[in-house]
Amino acid sequence: MRVAIFDRMEECTEAEVQRMLPLVSDQRREQALRYKHTLGRYSCLKSWLMLSELLKTSVKGAKNPNETLRGFCYNGHGKPFLEDGPYFSISHCKEGIAVAIDEEPIGIDIEGIRKADKDLVERVMNEEERVGMDDRKFTRLWTQKEAVVKAQGVGIVSFEQLQHILRNSGNLKLQTIEKENYIYSIAYGKLHCFSA
């Protein structure tokens, strides 16, 4: 497993977006330009370049990253994948960008510290998880749940689905890293039976 985190978001400028546009595939360029705000365009481009760099330095027998990343394919749930590449996952927020690759299914999620909104907590957290809830705990659990859903490749069907997703994650392993203003989690490992 290889992970890259970028959190120097002060570099997020329109000039950087323009610099990165010619460095990515046509598909990724079109996707980036669909974002209305600089942050979205920047994150879309930067994450592609981060993924490209991970492929160059990490994957045994990897093809040229520019060839591998020419275009993403998408599964029935909308999760992107590389036809001839490793499993990968991308996430971004105002505080950072996270990219992970592995030879087995992987999911990553990064979030700035989020307010533990009472209604959302009741919809996505089970009774046990709600104990001692605060903003950091909410963000930690949210990133773990998102990472699991991404590794499973199923997407969020409903908020209620998330209540027990950590218990029903099969053989996936979880790793969570907490920084001052953001938290990211990685779910990785073999997928066997799991509840969607």
C-alpha cells in the first residue's frame, strides 16, 4: 500500500490550475474544468498527478503512468478504476488531498474537522458510536465509514447504510491519522463477504 497526502492548500491558485492542465489526460482535464471553483479544479488535477507519481514509484511492472491513467473506467456504482492498474482511491477537501494505491481493494477519505450535526449523527452513527460524540470523533468515524464504502466500491446508498458499516466491513483493515485540522482514514485488504 502506498499513500500520498498533500495539505499545502495555500498553493491552490488559478495559476497552478493552468500550469497543471497540460500535464493530465484529456479525460481528467475535461473533468477538472467542469468544477466551478478553483479548489475543485485544483484538487482534481493535483490528485491525478499524485496518483501518477505513486504509480511511477510503487507498482511492480507498472506501465507508463501516463498510459495507465489515460482514462478511468467506472464500475456500476460510479467508482473509478484503472483497467490495467492497481486499486486506487482519491479524496479531497478544503484542507487536503489524499491518494492511495494497493494491489488489493483500498479506500481513502480525508475531511476537515466537521461539526457533529445532531441530525446527521443520528442518521449515520449507531448507538454505540454516538457515546461521547464531539466534532473530532464524528470526523474520525465519518472518514472510516467513507473509506470502507470506497474500498467496497459500492458508494453510499443511504445514510442508514453507514450506521453499521464498520461492523460489516469484512476483512478490511482500518488506519486513521489525525492532524490538527483534518483526519484521514484508509480501509484496505481483501474483500470477502460484506453487507452493502
